[in-house]
Amino acid sequence: MTTAPPVRPSKPALGDRAFRALTLVCGLTVLVVLVLIVFSTTREAMPAFREEGIGFLTSHRWAPNMDAFGALPFIYGTLVISGIALTLAVPVSIGIALFLTEVAPKRLRRPVSYAIDLLAAVPSVVFGLWGLLVLAPVMVGLYGAVSRATDGIPVLGTLFGGPVNGKSYFTAGIVLALMISPIITSLVREVFDTVPRAQKEAALALGATRWEMIRQAVFPHSRAGMIGAVMLGLGRAMGETIAAALVIGSSPQITARLFGAGDAMAAVIANQFGEAGGVHRSALIGLGVVLFAVTVAVNVVAQTVVRRMSTLEGSR
């Protein structure tokens, strides 16, 4: 009995090999660009790093006329306004996404979704000008009322105490929240749409209310995607420049008063880079390096959390 000759695996077609090589080159190009950005910006920032040392990250004094460059107030301001933006934007974004996927009639879902996508494309300078010319003057009275109402109350009195300023941490946080809400909403809506319809119908068939169905079927299935959307919004908030620069107040200080003026890394770079020179210019570039590092760290943490959540959901 004769045996058939072994079948040799055929080589990939020329088109497949070319496509694989092209995609590999594209992927490596991204990594090369990132490395070049880090190298060039770090090299330009080295004069400030050498002069200030670790004090560049730990000092709170920023006085270019005296060659004192401490980035801590700007790091603090970036984290504060990003935290305010997430606190305000995440509940609203998740609520809108739930409304569009679970509550709104079909004839209303498409136009509202289009409107949200259009808001995500509005230039940041438009939000910044609106915050500067409209929101900041209006919020002064509200800030004053809240400051008087919370005066003497532990913690709240410190957070919302006066003197108040229309251009402040909180105003910048509100503007950033408006900017990142469409992004988070669009992503979370897409994640909610991936929930199997059979799971939702099974929960309702067992007698669950609409909220219980959302809590027991929609949220567990979408947890990883929701975290990824929130982290993407956080990255956008931390890197925003013009809008934050117009409404934060440009005051390099570390204070617990959310209604007081402050500054952020991206904002101070935009405000001072045009007239900077020497070590001052290097210090501003150093702020860009720190902001880049913080953004990369946020993305790495987001990827780790999303991957772990996906693993836990897959093991259930």
C-alpha cells in the first residue's frame, strides 16, 4: 500500500508577505517616533534638569526672573483639574450612554449620538473662550455663595473657602469635563452596545427591574471597556492646553482651595514658551517631558487594569 507524500505547507503569497512587512514597518515607526520625541525633548530639557536636580519635581517655587524652576505646582494643578473633570464627566457620560442604549426611543438615539460626536470634534479653543467669557464671570457669584455656605465646615470649608476667583481650578475642571464628556460617552455607548441582548432579556425575564438588569447584566460585561474610556478621557484632560490656559488663572501655587487660581503643566507651557529663553525654555520643555511621562504612566495603568478586568470577566 503506497502512502501519499507529505503535504508541505505552502508559503504565504507575495501579497500577504508584503502586507505583513508593511504593517511591521508602520508599527515600528510609531515606536521610533516616540523614542525620538523622548530623546529630543529630554536633551533640550537637560539644562534645567542639571541645574535643579530632583528639586525640579519637588520644589514649589517657579520664578523665571530668579532662575528658580519648580514643577510641583503645575503637576499638582494638572492632577487637580483632571480629577475635577473626571468627577463631573464620568457620571454624566455613563448616564447619557445608558439613556441612548437602554431608555431612549430608536428615533431619538441616532440624532443625539450625532450631536455628541459633533461635540467631541469642537476645537478646544472654543471651549476655552466660552469658559473665559461666559462661564468664569457667572461662576464668581456661585462660588461666593458656596464659600459662604461652607464656611466653618471641616474639609468643605477648606476646599471651597475664599477668596474666590472666576478663573480657577474648578472652572478649568468644568471646561475639561465638558470637553471629555462626549469622548467618554461615545466610547461607553459603544461598549454598552456590545452587551449580548440575550443576557439583558434573561435578567428581565427573571423579574429584574430595568435598573437591576443594568446593574447585573450591563455593568459587569462592560466594566473593562468603561475603565478604558475613563482613562482615555483622563489622558485628554491632562494634556489639554489652550482651554485650561484660558480659565485656570495662571497662578503657580499649591492650595486646597478649588475656587482659587492655579496653573497646569500644559497651560504654563502655552502661556510662557513664546517669551522664554535659556534655562527657562529648558524648564518648560522639561514640563513637557514630565507631562509625557505622566500620560504614558496613565495609559500603562489603564491597559493593565483593562487587561486584568477582561481576564476576570473571562474566567467567570
